[in-house]
Amino acid sequence: MRKGTGRKLLVATLGVGAVSYVACGGVVANLMAPPQDGGADTSADTAGDAPRDTFSPLDIIANLVAPR
Amino acid sequence: MPSELFELELYGDNVERRYRRMRPEVEAMPWGTFDTAGLPEAAVTMARKQWTGAAYQEHRTAVACAATLRALMECRAPLDLIAMASRFPLDELVHVELTARMAMELGGGTEIQFEPDHMIIDADEGLPPLLRAADMIARFFCVGEAVSIPLLRATWHAARHPLPRAVLGRIVKDEAAHGVFGFLFLDWALESMTEADRRHIAVAADRGIMAVRALWRGIEQRRSKGYDESLGDALGWLHSDAYLELAARSLETQVRKPLLERGIPITR
């Protein structure tokens, strides 16, 4: 994070529940999707698994908090 | 471009006070009341990850709302319709704060790496302004925001603790207007559009539908076999089976049906 003088609102713990949205992005929406197996470990998982040549998960937004 | 860690801050002082006056409901919520003692550590970590992810998604949605707002002005959409949409970026920022504070309430955010230059896909700059707006609105609002409303509402009903209930209730209240906005825009814009324009909108909507379905396939494939529903509800989300059933139904009723009724030839 940039060095600033503001009050911290969200501070991340490195290595915990790591997710990378680099070069994939995932659905642009908060769909409150439930958690999934493996989600609480420290391994990185991908945010989108769809073929990149047909569409990009960056195409949409939503508020889709999903289940476990 | 190198990735960045998703963390957030407040400016504070007078700036924060102005913001608080705009949205006083945030500070009125029962912050500091969620006691994680007695909950399994893995469940709490999972919840931290889910709420941090929700904050990131809300942040991306704010970016998408701002990009859409610019396109609406460029195509000279009806002023009252633009005014309606001008509230959306602030709504999304409020949701960013609420979900981020939920993560912090549970012990802190988890690690998300992202690329600030690639948070959304803008419409093709070569398109005329009206079609640029329609392209983004089809993906972001007619699909993403529209399908999220019933899912958020169900998650809100599932949450039992007053804090996640308050957070989700606020999000549900705001998102109702976001969900209908896309179709209000289409009802105005389609009058001046050609069949080719409608096909372009259908392709954009199809891209959004495929992205949502890819997310849900991931949930289906990686659903938790040892899920403790009582814990899940306490922390604020639905069981996977209930979520996926509602998601499929909502995509049909809230997205595909209204698009087809308006003559948008989606195929997904």
C-alpha cells in the first residue's frame, strides 16, 4: 500500500487466504458467494477459471458474496 | 504492471466528517460486537477471506460505476437517469467500507493481489458513445448488479448476528436501485438503436452471463464437504446448495428474461 497519513481501514495479513486477481480479475460484482474448500488455507487460488479466449471475468461486476 | 496489495485507508479529519454526514448509517451499525471466541480458527479465517473479497468486489464495482457514469454523460443520457446513477459510486464506496470493516472485525483482512490498471474492461473506444454506455451497462448492471440482488437479499436473511445483518441490509437497500437501472437505460436507449446495436448489446450481456456462470461452476466444483451451516449463517453467507439454486433461478428471472423481453438476442 502507498505510504499515507490516513487512518487504516483495511489491513491485510500477508500469506493468509491469499488470492490473486492478477491477469484474471474474477466477476466484477459482490455476489456474496459462499466459501469453498481450501479457501481458508494459505495457498493462492485463482479468481477466475474460465477460458480467456471466450470472455473475461472482468466483463461484469456484481456483489456476489458466494458460499464456502 | 506490478500487482498491488489490496489495503485501504481513510483520510480522516474534516474529510471523514463530511463523508460521515453523507452516510451516517455506517457509524450507527453495531461495530465491535462480533465476538469470535468459540468459533473455529479456520472458520474465522474463511470469513475474513470472504469479507475481504467482498470489499475488493465492491471496490471494483465502484470503478465500474464511475466508468459507466462517464459514458452516460458522453452519450447525453437523460439528466435524471444520469443523476440516479451518480449516487452509485458513493453507494459502492460505502459498501467497500462496510465489508472491509467486517473483515477487520473478524481479525483483519486477508491477502489480495490485484492490478489497478486492469480492474474492469472498458467498452471499445471506437464505439459511438451510446453503444459504449450500453456495452458497459449490459455487463455491469443488466447482468452483474441485477443477478446480485436476490443473492444479497437471501444472504441478508441468512445472517443472524446483528452486525452482518446490518451490513448486508444496507447493501441490499442500495443495490435495489442499481439492479433496475440497467433496464431503465435500455428502455430509453433501445428506441434509437439498430438491430446491429441490439446484437452488440447481446454479445456484451452474454460475456457477463458466461463470467457469472464460470464463478458458479467454481463454487460447484469446490464446495465444502464439511460445511457447518450454523457457523456459516452466523458469519453471514448462504449454504452452497441454496446459493447455487437461487443463483440459477435469479439469472433466468432477473437477467435473461428481461433482456429477451426487450429484444436483446442473448444466446447464453
